[in-house]
Amino acid sequence: MDVVVDNLIPEAGADEEFGFRYVDREELLRTSDFVSFHLPAVKETKGMINTELLNLMKDDAVIINTSRGGLMNEDDLLAKLDSCPNFWMGTDVFA
């Protein structure tokens, strides 16, 4: 598996130690089959899973949010799921 990570504050050496590559968010979204979010609920992350972000993803990708429900714009997410039958979502949180 090719694991890629987008992190606002990359930890020096972690990529080599754990075997992943740091990439920018757009590359991560455009190329990944699975995208998992691990973020706090803060002003900057509220509603960040929205149409703009979802449209960067593959139509057959899987998005996983186990962070906070507030990251998701639920209407945008439902629209993506309706328009792309092979797009999947897993979550254990809701807004």
C-alpha cells in the first residue's frame, strides 16, 4: 500500500520511520482510493468536507471520518453519494 499524508505540521523523519510520503492535500485527494480524516473540531476544519473537497476525490473513493461530525457538510456529502454510486463513506460521528 502506498500511504500518503497531508499534515499542516509535518514531523521530521516520521515519513521514513513509518513508511509514508508527505504530499499536498490536492494530490492526496486526487490520487487516493481511501481518505481518512483525523482532525480536531476547530473553526478552520468546520465543514471542510464539502463539495469542493469531494469533487477533487475519485468517483469510486472511500472517505472515512472518525474525527468530528462538524467536519462534514452533510448536504454536500449526500449529493456526492447520490451522484457517484461507487463512492463510499464511513463514519462514526455526526454533526
